[in-house]
Amino acid sequence: MKNVISVRDLEDMVRRGADLSALPAEAILTPSARDYLHELEANGGRKAAVKPAAASGAAASAKPQPPAKPLSSKSPKAELEVFFQSAYALDLKQQICEMGRRLWQRAYVDGNGGNMAIKVGDDIAICTPTLVSKGSLKPEDMCLVDFDSNQLLGTKKRTSEILMHLQIMQQQPKAIATCHCHPPYATGFAVAGIVPPTCMLPEYEVFCAVAVAPYRTPGTPEMGKLVADLVDKHNTILMANHGVVTWSHNGIEEAYWRMEIIEAYCRTLMVTAQLGVTPNTFTPDQLKDLLKIKQSRGYVDPRYGLKECELCDNDEWRPGVTCQAPAKTETAVGLNPEAEAAVQAITDQILAKLK
Ligand SMILES: [Zn+2]
């Protein structure tokens, strides 16, 4: 498929500091994109940009590389400063800003809610600041922290929820990026304390492995620990009465994708439940195929190696019949007349014997 490049794509590339001469040879430029490139040339800013596409053909990527020697919280401050201002760090910061915009546009965050982090050394991470909407993040807002949540660099104060991200990274060495927000449908499941039922949609099976962590006050070590306890075999944690946190071994965009996938899944489940029929689910063989794909991508899942009959065990959730839940409560408090009569009869018998 041919790649059509618009002026907005080019502007984005310039913003990200990408090399315009690395545009794919087969790329088609829209007329305004071509004008934009000519303008850049006229300004003398990006001479290389003008003979990108068709002419150069070289697809050499200008992707910034991480430092040759891994950094840590023990690295000299000057080294950390150089790193924090490097093209590589800038690229990561811009990725966080972009994911923040997507979170905000999709209404997965509210107020200054939501936060993200990317591991950039043995025990250090770049993270979002506190009290800034994820819709208006700028690269210069980002912070550098160590794994004890001490702020090492950055002018804005780090997010108050950073500890949870760091605890996930410490517990799960594969977790190099973490994303937390409050998407309404998935958060609804978190408030209800319900793990969404499985075996209904492929993307969810492949990308997400979900568990619910009990509620604790946000930002406390206790809360982070309860989440981190689950990340060995789960990459998407519903935080009871709070929101969702995801992690990825590939990068912040994938952690963000998990957010989109679980939110779309929970929304779809709500529609399915309203249709009033028992949903069709995957057969064990169909699920096994998906789990094979999942494993080949290096994603965690607690179901690897389970017996067939255990693969689609959704006992915790019965779509369409959740309205029966209050009936149980009624029975328990004695509002069911039949149960009440039975209890009364037994009580009467016991009392009669005692006389
Ligand atoms: Zn939160």
C-alpha cells in the first residue's frame, strides 16, 4: 500500500525532530505537503528535506539511540543531565506527550488525572509531572526519577502516583513503560470489582491479561504493592475504585494500546449484556490459538499451560444476569418470604424442643 503523507504528518515529524530525508521512497506527498517542504527549503531550515522521498530512496532511520552505557541513579549528575537533554530522551518525552493527547482526546483522563513512565536505566525513569492535563503535556514538563521516587531532574514536580509505576518496574523487569488513567467503562468494572469475562474478542485475549487490585489510597506504597503483586502474569490491572494501569515490554505506545483495548472491550461487553442473550464465546481450541499468538509476542498471561476446561472459566461474571445480584442480599437480610418462613419453622421446632 502506498503511503500518503499530508502536511500534518510532516509537521508532526518536524516537531518530533524526525529526519525528513528518511521519508519512504514510495511515499506520495499531498500538494500542500509538497508546498510545505519547499517552504522549509526556502527558509534554509531543512535542505535535506526537499529531496527526500523519491530522490533519496534511502530509508535509513534517524531514530535516536539510547546511551551506550546504561545509566542509573548512581551515574554522575552531569551525565544524567546530558542524557535528559539528549535526542533519545526527547523522543521518549515526545512519545509520552503524544500518548497523553490521545488519552485526553478519548476522555480516559479527567482534570490532571492519569500518568505515564518510561524506564531509562537500571533504576531511573522519565515520568509525567503532577497537576498538568495529559492533553497539554510538553516535553519540557517531564521529570526524571529514581526507583525510590526521588526526583533527579525536571523543573515540574513528578506525578504523585509515580511510586506505583516504579513498583511495577521493580517487580516486573520486562515492564519498560507504564500507563495509568481512568477510562470510564474499564473503571466501571474496577469499581464493581469485576474482572471482565474472557473468550469473546481476539484483541483483548492477545493484548491484555487482566486482574483487579484492591483499593488503597492513590500514591501510597500499599497501593503500589497490591498492583505490583499482580504484574508477574498480568499486564492490565484494574485498580478498584480508581482506574486502570497497564505496562509493556515494547514501549509506551503499546501500554497505551492496552488502555484502548480494555476500554473498547468493556464498552462492548456492556452492549452485549444489554442484548439479553448468552454471548457466544471462543471454543478452547480457538482460545488456544490466540494464546499461542500472545505467547509468541512475549506477553504475559496466567492461562499458559492451563487445561482446556479451565481456559474460558468466567464464573465470576454472568452477562445479562447481574441484576440478580441484589436478590441474594435480600435473602441474606431475610426479605425472601419463602426463606423467612423456612427459617421461622426451624426456629419454632428448636424452641419447642428446648421447652
Ligand atoms: Zn489515578
